[in-house]
Amino acid sequence: MNVKNLIMWVIIVLLSVGLFNMFQDPNKIDSQKNSLPFSNFLNEVEAGRVVEVQIQGNNISGVLANGNKFATYSPNYPELVDKLSSKGVSIVASPKEDKMPSLLGILLSWFPMLLLIGVWIFFMRQMQGGKGGAMGFGRSKAKLLNEAQGKVTFNDVAGVEEAKEEVEEIVEFLKDPKKFSRLGGKIPKGALLIGPPGTGKTLLAKAIAGEANVPFFSISGSDFVEMFVGVGASRVRDMFEQGKKHSPCIIFIDEIDAVGRSRGAGLGGGNDEREQTLNQLLVEMDGFDTNEGIILIAATNRPDVLDPALLRPGRFDRQVVVGNPDIIGREAILKVHVKKISTGPDVKLRTIARGTPGFSGADLANLINESALLAARKNKRVVTMSDIEEAKDKVMMGAERRSMVMSEDEKKLTAYHEGGHAIVAINQPASDPIHKATIIPRGRALGMVMRLPERDQLSLPREKMYADITVAMGGRVAEEIIFGESKVTSGASSDIEMATKMARNMVTKFGMSSKLGPIQYGENEEEVFLGRSVQKHQNVSEETAKLIDSEIRLIVDTCYEKARSILEDKIDDLHNLAKGLIEYETLSGDEILSLIKDGSINRPDPEEEIKNAGPSVPKSGKSGFKPKIVPDLKPKPQS
């Protein structure tokens, strides 16, 4: 509460007290000043010193012979009037109700009327203005961020250098417009940030708010059409009116696909809420009434559903793609997040970046957070490389389910299944190197073989696809060879699904079938939404459909037979690897290669590791990771 409101409340209290005193009964006030005991009153009457009395119920007031006024209260005394009459006292009587009304009585009688007047004043004030008013649902809900709120800067954004340069130019344009206008350049009206979820689109907008010395409005696409029908267009108008008052400014709309979906197809009726909101947005961005000095920045992860009129130059002059970072970008993102935690000297960010292909910025932030939580759970003071590796396995493969009870037969079958995948992957030159193999249940899988690419792959060659299908078939083939066809389990269902899907894409989308040629036969599997046709089918003749099925079957069968030939040739390696998995449960890629080559694994005894292990606090300042003996810092009793 500020000083102004406090002073106002003090004035209101003082006025209330004054009014209360004003409306009090004056006779009551006088009676309190000249109060006389009833016994003394009777004595005065007997002595003949009472000249005049006024009787109002049980209250008696009057004047004495010396001119002094008095007041008293009479109990039930029937002889009082006779006694006063006998002494020649002038008597004036009035009913009890004939007194001035009190403040409480006035308030009780006027309360309904005062309540109606107060409610009417409240609604009138709310209708006149304010975003949160009773009639303010047509107002824009855009939040104006000031300098104190926008603490994120471009230094906090990493991994998307090209996108950052695009928006940095917009901020520089706002700071120094003459630098660009002297060459005839105009400030871009809008920038659309496009990219998968978690790549940092909203973070980039926050960085713009932190860097630009101009007003920054932020609003979500769903805020336009959240409650009432017909208010979306009104909120768009109000948002641009606010922008004009603070020009030059930046307006950021997050998840613009909520209101920017394609129009047409006659779905939703002529008064479709989203369509009307989009129409108003298009007019405000590029209409007859131009909005100079207002830059619109929007973000979406579904550019395919946006209306073409929204994407054209003049509205969104720039479409900035914010994609998943490469290995250099991932390392830069990790450097940003690692600053927030305490790490040991053995943490190598380049190794982590290499082992996390396809990770977005949000995935990397979650990875570092999970590693910090794991280290805290183990009562460590710093996060080591082993914690990050464990967190990476948890994020990529799922949490371990060691509590699941597996019989020895199931464990043996899982070991041979995963061993089949690993052996085939090792003997496929186009396959990715094996990172880890485990028979510990993780997520929904009983076991897993993780392969990590050596570098980021932007496109998949034919041999890589064939190698992946062959590796997927390796588990099923290993079960058949070792246990027989009658003992084959349902564990290969996900492998079969992946192989079939990839083979179908090779035939129908990628044009990798010699019989069908480079023609797309796949049906359109896009999601149905308002503004697009409900049904999209690509007709394929029955003969072509049969040919597609036969080509898919040929690819899968070829890879299946190849996996069988590899495992039959490397049957000894399969047995050794399965025994190693049963014994150790989890093997790294190097340990698998060592087991196949030498038949043994150089893994230290866990009990020896525990004996020789020091505290978890590393010694800083040197590259070598040596344990540091921490002295006992607990208080000791003084002798």
C-alpha cells in the first residue's frame, strides 16, 4: 500500500467518526454531561428546587431552580408524576420513539440503496478502462516487459548462431536506424521463428527483450481466443493500439499457429473465431493503416499449417529457422548450462556433445539437470563425467527397472537377442558404432543396444538404411538360431515395426526401388485440421500396391538373410557376448570389442574400487583426476 492510499483511508476513517458524532442524539450527549442520581433527584423534588422536567420513557431531564440542567434515569415509579404535580413542577411528556435517529438506524434503512449505487459505480469504472475490467475481455493481454524483467541476453543463447544474427540485426536496427536507412533499407515488419520444440525460439525472443532498449510486448496465440467468442479481433486491434503508443516497439506472439492456421474449406462457418482473428491480424500487419515502428516476432513449430497470406513478405519479411544444433552448437549450449552447476575436472563437453546427436537445447538442459540431481542423490559435491553418462543413458534409454524380476531363461534370451543386434552392427561397415549394450530393463524394453553416430548425419544413404534394417533383424535371427523357431518371442515387435517402416519409406518416398523408380507412392499422412481438406488420398492401383508390398518384403527378407549369414559365421562371438552380458548386465562399446577380440574384459573388481576410492570431491587446478582427502570439519569438544 502506497502513501497516497494510506492518507485516503485515514481521511475516510476521520470523516466516519465525525459523521457518527454528528448524528448522535444531542439529548443523550447533554444527559451524559449533567447526569444526576435518581435519589438526589427525589430529594431535589421534595425540597422544591425542580422547576421543569421532560419525561421521555424512563429518561428524565429538566431544569433546577438555580438554572442548572440535569438528567436522570427513572425506574418504574408510579407515584413520580403525582409527587411532581404536588410540588408544582412543570411536566412535559413525549413518547420514547420520538428521538433523533442514530447512525446505525440510518445505515440500516439506506443500506439496499447504497449497495445498488456502489455496484453501479463499480461497473461503470470497470467498463471505462483496464485490462482486467468487467467489460475488458476485448482488451489485449499482451504483457509489457521492462528492463528489470528481461534479464536474458544474447550471451545466454547458444547453438543457433545464424538465427541469432538475424534477430541481432533487428535489435541493431532499432538502436541505430540511420545506419540502414542511409542506404534506403527499411526496418523489417516481422520475423517468424520456425523450428522443432525445445530449440530455443522463446529464449531467443527473451534475449531480444533483454537486448533491445525498446518496449517489448509478449502474448501467446491462445490468449486471443481463450474465453469469449468474437473478442479475438478486438484483442488484436487493442494490441496494435498499445504498440502504436509505445512505438518503436517489438510484439512477440508465441505459438502463432493457434490463430494463424489456414483458412478455407468452409469449415467452422463464416464467423469462425480463429479466421476472424487471423483476418484482423493480417490487416493490422499490412493494411491501409500501416503500423510504422512496430516489429512483430512470432514463433511456431508447425509452419506447415500456417496461412500463406501470413507468410508472405510484407507481413513476415524474415523466416528464421531455429533447428537442432550441430556438435559445435551442442557444445556451446552445454557451456551455458554447465555454468549453473559445479563440475569436476574430468567433464569433457566435446565428448558429451558428440554423444548426444539430435538433442535440442531443452534436451541438453534436461541432461545437465538430471546429472546434477544424480550427483546430489549420491551426496557428491561436484558433477563428474560418470554422472553425466548415467544421466544420458537415463534420458536416451529410460530409467533402469532393476526391481523387475526376470527368470534365468528370460535373461539368457534377452542377452542373445541384444547380442545378435550388437554382432550384426559390428560386422556392418555402414552401421553406427555401438555405444552401450544392456540387458537391464529400461523404459518399456527388456534390453537395449545403443548406437551413436560419429558425426551428425543430415541425410541417410541407401547402405546406411540397409545396415539399420539388418541390425534390427539381428535380434530375431539370434533367437531363431540359438533357441529355435518355436521359442521365438514377441521381443522383436519394435524392431520389425522399425524395419517395415523404413523399408516402406525407401520404396514409396525415397525412390530406392528399381522396379518402382523415383516416384512417390506414399499416402499423405498429415494431421487433419480445420482449414484443410478432411480427406487426402493418393490413389494407387491394385497392381502397384502389390508391387509395393513385394518390394518392401524383398528389402526386409534380404536384410534378414544377411543378418542370419553374419550370425552363423560369428556364432562364437555371439556366445561370448551373451555370456558377458549375463555376467556384467551392461557393457560399453569398447568392452564389447575387447570381449570379441580377446575373449575377456579388463574391468576392475567393484570391491577393489570401493576400497581404493576416495571422496567424491576432486582436486581442482590440475588435469589429472586425483581424489582429495577432506578433513573432518565437525566441531570437536574442547578439553
